Amino acid sequence: MIRLDNIHFRYDDYTADFDFEIAKGEFVAVIGPSGSGKSTLLSLIAGFDAPQSGRILLDGKDMTRAPPSARPVTMVFQDHNTFAHLDLWTNVALGISPSLKLTATEKQDVDEALARTGLAALARRKPGEVSGGERQRVAIARALLRDEPILLLDEPFAALGPALRREMLDLVKELQAEKTYTVMLVSHNPEDALYAATRTAFLDNGRILAFEPTRQLLQRRDLPELESYIG
């Protein structure tokens, strides 16, 4: 489903090199110190950054030069990007049409996405009237509306406490199992990887130093960079 074939990326004096494959329906975590290339990796897959060489294949198709809008990808960021003056229903509906000119079917889709993410009763509240976890559910509801097979999560739950993070991970896991999404989760928290991901990639200095079953990777003591990161 996701194949990075000898990708080389350079920006100023920063370089990154990636070569790996993720199967359809996998839930993969990406961990590593700040500046290691985690967000860069997701941006390359989503099309926000372009490599100098190599190929990016998504669902068997070469998407290396395709714009973000043409890729079968939804990306959710730490900043949930809600508009404070709009209610949650409208914030979610923007995921379908910035003009908010929706058909009856599209309006029903918004209602269903809100219900699936536990926001139906809060649909007419403004973002400032709900919790941080509920605001982040808006981004997940938008992802449901896009319904692309690849879901990229760039530390979307970093600002949440442990209980809310676990709740959001449970929601993503449910949706991933239901829709067979291929999920990549960037997290600064190894516990998130252990809880949610079948495999985890450890990045350092723009390189994947290990990519293994999560528990196996986190138990390694032969990789100094990983041991220094985990502590």
C-alpha cells in the first residue's frame, strides 16, 4: 500500500533517506527524537514535500510527482484547524466543500461522521465550548468524510493527557479495523506505539534505524540511538 523506493530528500543542509514498505491495513507508528525526520516522512508521502530522487508508490501507483489532492491520503495534524466562529457541524462539513454548498446526501454524510466520532450531540457547539479531545475528533470526522485508504497522523494527540490520548487511539483503531485503513502515526510517546501499532519505525537523523514489531523494537538494547531516546 505504501512503498518508498530509495527516496532521497534534501532541504538546505538537511537530508533524509527512506526505503521501506507498509502493507494494506497495517497500523504503523513512527517514533524518534525531535528533528529526526518523522514529519518529513509523512509530508513526502502526502505530497507536501518532494524528493530529489526515488519513487513513492501508493496503492501500487507511482505518486512521486502527484499533487497532494491526487493522492489517496488523509493527513491529520496536531493543530486540529477548527474555525472558532463556526460550530462543529460546519467545521466538519468544510472537509467536503469550502463553499458549504452540500447536497442532501453530503449533509447526511456529515451527520454520520459526527455520530461515528461521538460528536452528534455537540454538533451545534463552537470549538471553544468543547474539550481538546472533542476538537481533535473534528479532524477525525473530516478524515472519515474523505475516506481515503491511507491515514497519516502527525502527532495529533500530543497535547492531550494520557486518558484522552488512549481514547483517541481507540477511536482510530476502531476506524482502521472497520475501514481497513493503512495508518501511520507519528508520536513522541513510545507508549502510544506500543498500544496501537503492530510495527514501529525508529528514526534518527533522517534515517530509519529499525522497523520491527513494536514490542520487539522497544525491548532492543543493542541500538544506542534508540536506548538514548527511550531512556
